[in-house]
Amino acid sequence: MLTLDLSGKKALVMGVTNQRSLGYAIAEKLHQAGVELAFSYQGERLKEEVERLAAPLGALTFQADVTRDEELDRLFAGIGEAWGHLDYLVHAIAFAPREAMEGRYLDTRRQDWLLALEVSAYSLVAAAQRAEALLREGGGIVTLTYYASEKVVPKYNVMAIAKAALETSVRYLAYELGPKGVRVNAISAGPVRTVAARSIPGFMKMYDRVAQVAPLKRNITQEEVGNLGLFLLSPLASGITGEVVYVDAGYHVMGMELE
């Protein structure tokens, strides 16, 4: 089994909420490779759970609501004070009001559209702005996206639009941070039974359908997402940037099922 030694590297993981979070799955793999970790979380209601998850990994914790510039400023100032630099940034943040995903996309309200785009897409840009001065050559940024950015997935609605904006941001950030030796990529994961995913209307139907149609005839695991995150941030992926990399048991390659 191939093992990676990333001792001395430092990673900020934004958006861990519980043990089933995909951000946490990536954090666990980074920890196993020797990376020092910091977690950021949105607000006071998440503090106790995030601190519980951080403790066995020796991770620092910071509160930062990504819709508030002053909290983002404080987060990255805190990272700078604690470490002096940053090697990896994991962006695992997304949100859309449930009512914007239950009805028709045609009926999306302005405030719901703007909130979904701000939290799910602009937050990557805002974090990268502040991380730029801390990131060292050979560093990397990874975010989480979904296939609905490309094809219609009923009820994903405004979140699909946010993921499309997120993927385009990945390409522009990769272009602008590339001269510094910093890579930016997105993981497009298949359905995983996280708390966030299960809030999507009709999620279990989607989950079951993917397992039927995907070439591997199964769904993926959190561990597989963690492995891909570790790979994309590590020197093993030193020539990969600006990409959306799928870990979905091959579902995205299917156009029609005849059986």
C-alpha cells in the first residue's frame, strides 16, 4: 500500500460539521499523512461538535461565517499567527435554502439565489484571496462540487447553479495562482449519505439510482473522497490543476442504460 509522508505540511479545512462530512474525510487522510490541521466552522451552534472532532486529530479550531468579511479576515490572521504559512486549503462549504430546492428552479427567489451563490461559490474566492499570501509553492486548494453543475438533476436547482460557478472559479483561480506554484482543483463526488446531502429533496432516490446505473454498480464511500482529496493536494498530483475530478463510481460517463 502506498503511503504519503506530508509531515510538516499545514492544512485548513473549512466546512467540517460532523464525522460524516466529506471535509472531515479529507482531513482524516491528511492527518494520517502527517499534516497539521485547522478546522473552521460557521457559528456557535457547531463549536462543540467541531472541537470534539478536532481533538483526536490535534486540529486548531476557528469560527468563521463565510458571509462576513471580518470573520474571514480573523480566520486567516489566526492561521498566520499560529503557523506563519499554509500549504493546503480544503473548501467544503455549500448552502441553499431548502425551499429553493423543493419547488421549481423557475420560481427561485432572488434572495435565495444570491445566498446560495455567496455561500457555495463566492466563499471559495474569498478564502483564496486571504490564503494567497500564506500559501507556499507546491501548495494546493481543493473544493467539493457535484455533477448537477453539468446536467439536470431534479430538485438540485439553485445549488446546481452554485456548483457551476464554483467549478468556473476553480479554473480561474488555478490560472491566477499557478505562477506561484499553487494548484486548485475540485472533487465531484457521487452521492454520499452525509447530513447535508440528506437534506436534498429526493436524495435517497438519487442515491439508489446511482448505484444501479454507475459502471461499478455501487455508491462511493467517504473514504474514497478522502483518498482523492489527499492525492490532489499531495505532490503525486503536482501536474494537475484547474480540474474537476470525479469520484462517483463512473456514473458521470453514462448517457443511456439499455438493460
